[in-house]
Amino acid sequence: LAKQESNVTQVVFATLSQHWSPSDRTLFEASFDIPQDRYVRQLEGQASGNAMSGDKTCRDHPTKCAEANLDVQYMMAMAPWANTGYWYIPRATSSGMVDFLIDFVERYVTAQEAPDVISISYGMPENFVSRTALLMFDVQSMKLAARGVTLLAASGDDGAAGFFARTPRNGKECWSVPMYGLQATWPASSRWVTGVGATV
């Protein structure tokens, strides 16, 4: 049955100089008996020199591969027969996220086929995102939803306190909560996104 669903497509969004390692992906798939008949395609970036896959980079700078490897490997584990794309943008900002979606929508909103799933494993506190960026993101997300595209986004690694809580300030933990309150992580907080969290 799964092989009959090989027309499914999914895209991994990436930024922050993150690379994925083809040899790590192959080892991951072999270790968990995941079929290896689909491979990641670089959807954006090669023309501008941002083809973000490479075993050498991952060996020389392991921290540049942590997030991207995790995203690529587990997306392929969840849907091993799906066509998987990797869309990289260099700017890890709210405007960078909006630009990504605008580019994505322009490419796919009128195309015959759009991907079924987009996975965004990045986020930022919602109260640091401009109202303009929030609205623009939602408009583009609505267009994708109308095409049947599912947006998944990480809800963060730090619970409601947000990622500022993990860095002490003036010797205090969770200093940001009295200052900013509890924080939703954007874009997982968008009504057009399915937020995914695994905080323990």
C-alpha cells in the first residue's frame, strides 16, 4: 500500500547554514530498514550557490548538520516513498520565513502539482515577529492550504517559557517570563500551521 503512495511529495525547509549529509541519510535508512529508493532534491538555492548538502561539511563542521540531518532523515522515515525536497534560504528571520513562503507560493500555487507537506523545524517567539510578517505569512499559508498543502512547524524546545529561558541572564533562569510572559513559537502558532512539539 505504501508504495502506491509514491506520488506523495514533502519539502524540508532549512536555513542557518544547515547542511544535510547524503552518507548520514543512507546510514540512517539502512539502520532502520527504511527503503532507499527516494532521494532528496534541492529545490532552491543551487542557482545561487546554496546547495546545502555535503558529507565533507558535515564531517568538518558537525553543528552545521544537526538540524538539517534530523529533518531530512525523519521526514524520510515518516514517508519513505515520498519525493522529498530541501528548500534552503540564507536568512533566518521572520521576513526570511515570509520570503520563503512567498517564493514557494509563487512557484506552486498555480503549478499543476504542489507538495503535500512542508516541514519547518525553525521558529521564533511570536511577540518578536512584526504584525506585517504575521499577516503576510498567514495569507501565503491560506493559499497553500487551499491547494491542500499541510504546513508543519516546530513549536520549540523550551515549552511556554520560550528559548530565552535556557540562557541565564544576570544569574537568573527564566528571566524572560516576567519580562515577556509565556511565549507561543511562530510560525507554529499560526492558525494555518500544525504545530509539532516534543518538549520533555
